Amino acid sequence: MRARILIIEDNEQNLYLMRYILEDCGYEIHSAQDGREGIESAASLHPDLILLDIQLPTMDGYTVARHLRQNPALAGTPIIAVTSYAMPGDREKAVDAGCNGYIEKPIDPDTFEVQVGQYLGMRGHGERRS
């Protein structure tokens, strides 16, 4: 089965680029445009990976990550912050909130799928873990 990835991102251009790259690699992509929708989508989809923007409307990504970590069904789901926040301490702040990793924006289309695949711990492109 294909790996299911939830992208929580409010910027249409960023969402389009991530979706385009990952769908082309065979992943099943779902998206949410704000934190509340992302929390609800994650609870119903049980994705294999969550890509989380930190700068979201109404609820920032740190708060979203903390909410996601409170759901026992999502405890083992990798959450990766995908953000333009690149100041000293930003990576640690994301990890402290519950993220497993950090990818800086703007994403590099040549390496993005490899980065995502590493977090999924997968060998094949787009194959869902058994």
C-alpha cells in the first residue's frame, strides 16, 4: 500500500509544491489548511507521516503538535515541522512541542522526497509500511 501523508499547510503554493513532489513519488497525500482541521484529519486518517507548517492561522504548529501527541493513536506517527523558522532554537522548539524532525523552507525539490522518505523509514518510493 502507498504511504499516507497528511500535510498541514495554509500556503497554497507550498502545499501545491509538496503535493506535486510527493504524489509524483507515489505517496497518498491529504491536506489540511489550519491547525484545527489538521488535528481532525490526523485523527480520522491515521497517516503514516504528518508534515506540519509552524506558522498557521488560529493555532500555530507547536500547539498542533502538542495536541496530536495527546492522541494515543498518533503517538508513533512522525511529525515533521516544515517551516521557514530557521533561527537558533527553532528546531529545538519544534522537537520540544512533539515534532520528530525539521525541514527548512523553502524546500529543495531535488531532496524533499528523500528527506520525507527518511522520516518514513522506507526503502521503496511510496510504499506503505506493513
